[in-house]
Amino acid sequence: MNLIGAMDRPSHGLIKIDGEDITNYSNNQLTSFRAIKIGFIFQNFNLIPVLNVYENIVVPMKLKRQKYDHNKVLELIDRVGLLQHIKHKPDELSGGQKQRVAIARSLVHNPPYVMADEPTANVDSKTAKSIVELLKDLNKNLGVTIIFASHDQWVLENIPRKIKLIDGLIVE
């Protein structure tokens, strides 16, 4: 996941994404590549406690000094079902709502790829199902490729394409 997400470097071989060999990119080049091509959904949400929903979603754009469209952000918040919670801070949200903030944050810069690291690990089974359905909907309607890392059997049974890795090797 970290290799595809341009967070780590391979010990051998190469990494090509969209035909672009990123193996020997400098740290600055990798940072720029991620800022354009990759969104991340982390298992532990990684929300900033003092920021509300809207601010947590746009903070990566502000940190990178990138422009964002306020109306597009509102549409994204609505798409993930949090418009009525826009001013709430993370401690006022359920686990599923926090994960929806993280999902919206991963999409705010329109990346073609989103890395979802155990996106259902810290939520109950009903919420996990709604998170997976939301991600499938975003894949279909926004055209973003979502790459899941999961040990959750229900998730594995309900995504259309699976690649099984054991000890870093593709086995299935």
C-alpha cells in the first residue's frame, strides 16, 4: 500500500503508476506526485481535533497552498452524508462519521487513486458496510480507483477485484 501510494521506496524493482516510473523520484517529486495523484484514507481517521468537518477536509489543500472550490467541498461533504455536521469537531462525531470525513478529505484534490488502509477497522459492522458501499459509489460515480487493504472478510467478499498478497508477494 505504501509503495503504490508513493510513501515508501522499493528495495528492488520499480513502481509505475499511469505509465510513470516513480521509483527514483526525489522526496520532493514524490510529494508532488502524491499531491496530484493519490488520496489516503487511514484506519485511525487522522483528523485534527480542533478543526471542524469542513476544516479537516480542506486542511491538506491549505497546507500545500493549493486552491480549492468551496462549492465542490460542500458537494463532497453532502455526497458523504455530513452536510448537517459541517461545523462539528471530531469528538462530536461517531466513528463512521469520522471515516466519512477522512474519505472526503482523501478526495478533495480530485486524485485518480485513493489508498484505503483498513477503512472499516474502527467502525461497527453496519457502518463498515455503509463505508464500503460509499466507496464503491464514489468509484462508480467519480471514476476514482479505490485500493483497499483489508482483513475484513465481508469487505473482501464485496469488492469487485481482489489481489491477495502474502509476505509482499501476489499469490492470487
